[in-house]
Amino acid sequence: MGAVMSFFNPSQSVRDSVKFYSEFLQAMAIITAGLWGAWTYHVQSNEQNERAKESAAAVERELQRPYNEKKLALYLEASRVSARLAATPKGPERSELEARFWELYWGELAFVESTGTAGSVEKLMVHVCHQLFKNEQCHTYSNSATGSVMLLSHIASREIKEAWHQELPFQINELGPVFS
């Protein structure tokens, strides 16, 4: 009976030990809950940032879709017109093909074509032009009407591409979405 009594009436040192371990376990539970909360916040934040990046990429693709469809159509037409010019040395159709070639060369194609690099559509069109026509017709001069038209197309294209990025309601960077 004395052992049962001592269980219900422990000594001061036993009570202090139980109190210490109880407070220690409470502190550990609070720390563990805090760490768990921080971890789940981090994981959810990363998932949310990934979804925002995917959404921004989808919005950008949709904004660019009409431009890319027109670009494809113009590239195909430029290839078709150039091929027909190369295959049609003479004939009534030649003058119409040449007129369309120059419309593409100085205007519409300059709006969408890739520029600058060795394999760019711009450089390849200049090469095709040199093969089909006299060399002086294929060069642009800034003070000429054709040079001004080509410059207009290049600047308009750049402005549209810049507008796609400015019209998004957020930016994607290392920190995730930043709403403006």
C-alpha cells in the first residue's frame, strides 16, 4: 500500500522532474508545429509560384498565337513565291510573282522575320534576292522609301513584342509572381 501511496504522492524531486519533462515536451511540440507550418508554407508557396509561371507562359503563348500564325503564313508564302520565281524564268506570271516578292521583302516579311544571326530569315531572304535579282535591288538604304518601309516593319514588330510583356498583370522572376 505504501508504494501506491508514493505514486499518488511523489516526492518533490519527482514532481520537479515530471514538470521539467512536461514543459520540455510542450516546447518541443511547439517547435515541431512551427517547423511543420514553415515547411508546408514553403512547399505551398513553391507550388503556387510554379502554377503562376505556367499560367504566365500560357498567357504569353496565347498573346503570341496570332502573330506566330501570321509569321508561319508569311514564311510559307515567301518560300512559295521564291520557289516559283526560281522556277519561272519568263512568262506572264513572273511580273505578279516579282511584285509579291517585293511586298514580302520590304513589308510584311520584315515585320515578322528573325534578324541578326547567320541563319536568320532576314539574311536568307537577302541571299535569295541576290540569286533572283540584281544586287542593288536587295539592299536597303535608310534614306530610301524601301529602307523606311522596312524600318517601319521592324520597329512595329519590336513594339508589339514589347507590349506582350508589358500587358501581363505580373512578372516572373526568382521570387515568383509580383503583381502590379
